[in-house]
Amino acid sequence: MQKNLLRTIAAALAASSMLAVHAAPGSAPASGCLNPAAWTSLEQAPLRATAAAHLMADMAKRDVVLLGEYHDEDDHHRWQVHTLAVLHALRPDMVIGFEMFPRRVQPALDRWVAGELTLKQFLEQSEWAKVWNISADLYTPLFQFARINRIPMVALNVDSALTKAVREKGWDQVAESLREGVGPAATPPDAYRDFLFDAYRAHAKGEPPRKADNGFRNFVESQATWDRAMAEALARHARAGAPGQQPLVVGIMGSGHLRYGHGVPHQLRDLGVKNIGTLLAMPAETDCKDLRIGLATAVFALPPMPTEKPEPPRLGVRLEEKDGGVQLAEVTAGSLAERTGLKAGDRLLQIGGVAVAKVPQVAMSIQRQPPGSWLPVQLKRGEETLDLVVKFPAKP
């Protein structure tokens, strides 16, 4: 749900009208706006390429730098490691905050950086498989960079139970004891509410939602709570130490939390942290209409990488519709389905939290899964209801 929500928000954030842009002299831009393997400043018009050395020197003077991402994009994480390396060389006193870890697992992050845990132990103790449905392989280079350089890692997030409770009941109805120390969020800007409404509407079921609905109000408060929690953790570390000796705090998070300065940057400013840098990576072929002043401080243009179209994921089952539902008629020996624990005769109830009743619906859910992702499956076996997780192999 988090990944889909961030993708929806990110798409909405990039969908409005554009200002005129111009590329600086150099290699021919792939789209007329971005030069591959180069930075472009988005702080003022006209947009122009900016030297990496100049930009990184500026970022190293900030209090907080946020690096956005699409969680399942390999190149986004490669770009983040390279950017971290440059910033660390300029400002070795650094702290790295990660959206993907809830606060309760902070001890595991500390032990990992101290070299006390193997990678397997770290992922187990940080509850990666429990709270995230993305392959840890994508993030391992970031974790190893922090460990090798003994850079403190900070868990920025809160338990999903908190944001879920706010989404269902509203912030005021959640007991203070359940808020994990998070304070009330600053009121999101109207533009952020507009973008969040697009995401809310895309996921809504039944009657078309309205902005005045309590459900949407709670949804905004839930998103703001998420942003506020990360902002508070970042601000706390940005203020650590004597004046002039505070560390550079870098946040790793989904791009929907930082675009246009709305989410986490807005909450940081409310907390008194003003000197913020926001950086994004985007494909070099990005259309000009998907760039806009204020989207971020700067964007790095990722050159295209030819890839073979992967074979669609396969469970290794034969499905049939029976008694108004979908049943596994056959499970192939040695298949992903068998390794997951699925058995012939199982009746599928839900795929990825969505009820299923038709074979095409199940097939489409499987085919949409990217390599390395995890897909929860609920099924009925006799009188027993089971919850299993299909773990699709990562890219070879």
C-alpha cells in the first residue's frame, strides 16, 4: 500500500503545467530538458544544468538533505549511494535516516553500524520482512555504506498501526500513549491536500469521495503524521551537538514525501529547520512537462539502461473457478507455489489484501509483481484460514 500510494502521489505531483526550461550547453539532452548523467537545478527559471561539485558543496552546507526514491528502482539506490559518498567526503560528520525502519527497531540499526550483526541478523532484528514488501537487496548497498563508514543510521518511521489508527479514526481520537511521542503535524498546504486527494480518490471504493468527507480528512492526517514523525527524527539529529558542530542529516525516503517541499520539508520548517536540500533522480528521457520549478532543489538525470523484458512471474499452479471462488486445481512440483506452501485444493480468498473471485483477477495480480517483491495471500484450507507470503525471486 505504501509503495502504491507513493507512486500515485508522485505521479500526481508531476502532472501539472510547466514553466519553460532550458538545458545548459553540453551533451544533447535526451528530452530537451535533462542532460544524461548531469544535475539540473529546479530552484528558479530557466532550469539549467548545474555542476556537481557546486551543487554538492551547497548541499554539504545544509542542515538536512532529503534523497527521494521509488523504492523498487535499482538506479535510484545506486544514485543515492554515490550522492552519499560525495556528501560524506565533504562533511564526514553525517547521520542517515531511513523511512523503511520503524522507531522500535533502532537498536538493530545501532548494532549493525557497530559491526555486531551479520546482514541476515540485521534484517531479521530490524523486522524487514515484517514491515516492508521490497527486496532488501535493493537497499543493501546503502546499509553497507553506513556500516563501512560507521555512519549512524536512524529509524525515521513509526509503526504502521499508528498511521492506520489515524487513517481510521483521526489524530484527535488516537490515545496519546499510542502516538510514539509524535506531536501534532503542521497543517498541510492546500496544494498538498489537492495532490493527496488525487491519491485518495484513486484508491477509494464505492461512491466518489469528496474533500469534505471525514475519511479524506483522516487520510490527510495520517499522511501528515507519517511526514511529521520522519521530520521530528531528522530535526532531533540535526540539532545534536554544539552550534556549528551539528552533523549533516540525510534522509532516505519515497519521493512523494519531499516533492514540492510539501511533506517532510513542510514539517521540518514548522519544527524550525529551514536549511533543507531536496534531491531527486529521474530518467534522462523525462518529458519537459514532468519538470517544474520547486519540484526539488535539483534532479539527477539517470541515463537509460537497456534491459531485457523479464518473463512474467509464475506461481506454478493451475487455477479453476469453483463455487463462486478460485481454487488451486494443481500445484507444480518444485514451483514457487509449492515452496510457498500452497497446495492443491486451497481456495484463494485474498491476493495482496484484495478479495478474489475470478481466475483472470488472480493471474493479473501475479503478473503485476516486480522481481524481489512479496505478495501476501490469504487462503482457505479445509476449515482453516491461512496467511502466506509469496516471495518472488529478485532479478538475476
